[in-house]
Amino acid sequence: MYPLTVKPIILIPVFNGRDSLLRLISEIQAICSYPILVVNDGSQDQLTQSDLPACSYIEHDHNMGKGAALKTGLEYAARSVFTHAVTLDADGQHDPKLIEDFVQASIRSPQALCVGRRDLLKLEMPVHRMISNNITSLILSLRTALRIYDSQVGYRCYPLKDSRLWDSIEDGFQFESAVFFNAAKLKMKLAWQWIPVIYGTEDSNIHLIKDTLRFIRTVFRSFKW
């Protein structure tokens, strides 16, 4: 039974991560009964809807980027009965046991964007990711006048009341940084939820130099929004 203020759905974008996704889905279903939506962003690893009989499923016919997959999922959820969408990455870096913590944070602050916060000085995090995330978080904090602790984390709970929160031209990994610009414009409160640093064996789709340059482009674009 949902609380009166929150009707959550779990949203998972995936690109070529079939095996880790299926493990994650199994773990989630063993923990909670919230509906799950998977957005397959043009994967080429034989992932199909038949692999996910208990989940809602949307498939892009070609790879459009993580941001595009999230926007597709958020639009679907907003058009449905749901008030919030808890987003997790499919690669196993987000502990599904914390889903309920994000839901409870949204119950306490239904209009806030709840964002995962990792310890960005932990040795478990690759050094280049640690440096990149700290720098981008500082830049976003200065640009938005919000205190951004973790700019790149995908573990979040989005309120679905106002689609302007995810209305962005960014379709790649930069989407999750661009959301903070929209939150600042909407004067939306941020609620931070501690999460552990977890890095598995799956290959990352992030490219340090390319995505750093794209982040810089995103910041410059924000002055036009």
C-alpha cells in the first residue's frame, strides 16, 4: 500500500548490461514490490521484454544516450499514476536495499529531488572519477547556488509533478548534471541520501576526456536556458 503522498516506480536505464540488469532486478524484487520500468537504450546484447516478464519495458530502436533513456522513462512515469521515480544504474553500482530510504526521503519532502551522496574521497572510487566528480560538483554548486555534493550519481528519486525538471537538450551522461540547473530554476529543494561507493567489474560507458568536454559544454549551455 502506497503512502498518500508518494506512488513510486523504479526506473532503470540500460545499455548492453543484460546480465547485471537481470541480477539487479532479482535483488530488487526480493526486497520490495514497487513497480519497475526498464528503458533499453538500443542494447545489442539480446535483451528483450521476455527477459523481464514482471517489469514494464520500453525500447529505443538505437542507442540515444543515458539521458535520453531517463527522459523516456520519466515521461512514461509522469503520464502514469506515479508521483516519483527512483532511478538506479543497471551496472550494480547502486545498492537496491536503499530504495526504501529514497522513498522515505520523498515522503518527508515530496517536492524535493532526492539525490544519492557518495563519499567522494573513498579509496574504492577510481582516482580519475574521484577528481572529476569533485570538480564538477564544485562547478555546479557555484553555477546553481545550490550545494551539490555529488554531481554524477544516478541513484535518485525524481518528483514527477513538473516535467521541466528533466526538460533538457542533454541526452548523454551530462543529463544528470543538467538536472541541477533545472532544479535551481524551479527553486526545488535537494534532499541528499548517503549511499556507499560500489564499483563492480562491468565496463563503464563513461569516457573521461569526451565526457569532461561535454560537461564543460553543458555548463556554457546553461547560461542560455
